[in-house]
Amino acid sequence: MDNLEIIKRKAVEIFSAEDLEKKINSGRKLTIKLGADPSRPDLHIGHSVVLRVLKQFQDMGHEVVFVVGDFTGMIGDPSGKSKTRPSLTFEETRKSAETYLKQATKILDKNKTKIVFNSEWLSKMDFADIINLTSKYTVARIMERDDFKNRFENNLPLSMHELLYPLMQGYDSVALNADIEIGGTDQTFNLLVGRELQKDYGQEPQVVMTFPLLVGLDGKEKMSKSLDNYIGLSDTPFEKFEKSMKIPDDVLKQYFELATDLQINMIDDIMSKDIRIAHMEFAKELIKMYDDINDFEEAKNRYLKVAKGDVPDDIKQMNLQEEKMNICDLLIKIGFATSKGEAKRMVIGKGIKINSITETDISKTVEIKNGKVIQFGKNKFVKIVK
């Protein structure tokens, strides 16, 4: 299966498939655009769905333009939000963008990626330019956006600057004369605005391709760091392995289809095996893509050892001078908790073990002895040395 077929297989909608074929068959180098909100700089494999599509376009010889929305980030995209999002300062958007780009190039070819900031053109627009831009779109069409419509009908705050956001993002496509723009299904409205604005500015309209939003490890909500249901691109190989084993069985095939480039017949073959083995195969594919395949066996062995209740060999060691400590103070001291309240919750929740014995008494005094192992959950360990 060639790159274009893989891309089309992953897409939810293409506006339009006929236009896509024409552009691809034109023989010219196309400009492929992806917009990024720098207020969320921590990337996970949910973000990788569209980033890997960009990489496939790069492999086909086309130019990828990674648009960091540093100017629009000062508004904050209200997509799917029930209330106005707080705006960011210019400095905050630039700082976040640096982190974003570093992670994005784990997937994209840095030498084949053009990085632009939309402040380069949006910050230079005067009021006359803005009036001209707003004249291209009616209020009725803007209010077709579900989140705007719902907030208006329910008498929830809806600021004028938020109504400008789709126009600003759409104008990015005009400024770049983009041939194709890709994004998640939650961005469909904004992407189509860009397609329409290009027509108004005398340009050939971009093809819009939308891709699914990967469900999180809870199997319900969209993958998100704020919901702690994500697999991060910067997670360690062991963390990737452990989290891969937590993927709900009924969505594992979707993870293979969206977060890897494996062909369908290979995915079907893997999914026909024992489901636990299939989870391990997904972990192996992730580690191969983002780390070093040689890390897989080490991560697997560590996981299996911890799963049996054993303590890994390579755990963190910490020198403590105290002779005795309250268990909650100890958890703060070794970095498992940042506050007394958090430490208490860990203990009450039966998440803390000392030398493999679960401790549930928040008033317990712990003797600080050489070789004692403190454990939280399945992957946090500290060995005391004196």
C-alpha cells in the first residue's frame, strides 16, 4: 500500500477526494499545512495521527508547513469548549512552541519541514485589513459552529474575539496559499473556513482532510494529558510499554490503525493472536518508532517482573540521613508526593508499599534503614541507602 492510500485510509473526511487526486497528479510540489495550538506543548500519540500523515506527505516529496499559532494562541481556540479560554501572552506561546517543535520532529523530517508563526502576517494586519477579512464571512455561517451555537442558545458568554478565531486560522491558509490542510475532526469547521476564504482571495481552494481523535487509555474520552489517559511521545520505553498494556482491548485495533503505519492485513494478523501478545506488539511498534527497538526487551522484562510483584534491579537510590520519619513526610522527601495531602491519599488508597508490604496507616513511623525499598504503584521505586 502506497503512502497516499495509507493517508486516505486514515482520513475521516476529504473535501474533496476529486480535488485531492487532481493536486496529487499535477506533478508539482504541494504545500501541506498543519496548524498547532502552542498552549498545549506536550505531544502524545493522539497528536501523532496527523503528524505521521504529514511525514507520509514529506516522503512523497511535498513540502510540509508547520504553522505555530503563536498569534491565535493569544486568543485560544474555543473548539469544543463550553466557555471562553484564557488567552496566552506572546512570550508564553513562543516558549510552548519550542517544546512543541522539539517533540514534533520525533516524527517529522526536520530538514523537510518549514516552520512558520502566524504572527508573521496576522500581527501586521491593520483595522482595514480586519474589516475586509470579516466581510468575507457572514455571522450566520460563523454561528453554524456547534460550540458557538450551543453557547449562544444557552446564554453562555461568547466573546467577539472568539468569533474571529476561525477567520484568523482560515487566513493562515490564504497567507501560505496552502494546497492541503489536515487536522483532527474537531477542527473541521475552521479548516473549511480556510478553503472558502481562499476562493474569496482568488486562490485555488485547499483540500481539507480530517482525521480521527484517538480515544484515551480510559476507552471513553479523547486522549488528553489533563485527563491522564495518554501515551506521551517523550515517555520512557518502559512507560510506553506499561501504558500500552492498559489500552482497552476493544480499542487496541484503532490504536494500531491510527498510531502506526502497519498495513491492515498485518494488524488483523496481530489482533488474531492472544490479546496480551497483541498489546505487547503495539508497545514494540511504539518503541521502535520513537525510541530504540533494542529498548523493547528491557522494557518488557521490567514490566513482567513488576507485574509479578518483584522489584526491578535498576531502581533509583536515595541517601537519607534521618533515622525515622512519618510515612507521609518520607513520601514527600523522596519525591513521590508534593504535599502532605497528596501523600495521605497515596497511603489511604493502598498505593504505597515498603519492602513489598502495603502500608495504609498515615501516622506510621518508618525506620530509615539501608536497602529499604519504597514503592508507589507499579513503576515508582526508591531504594534507601545510608
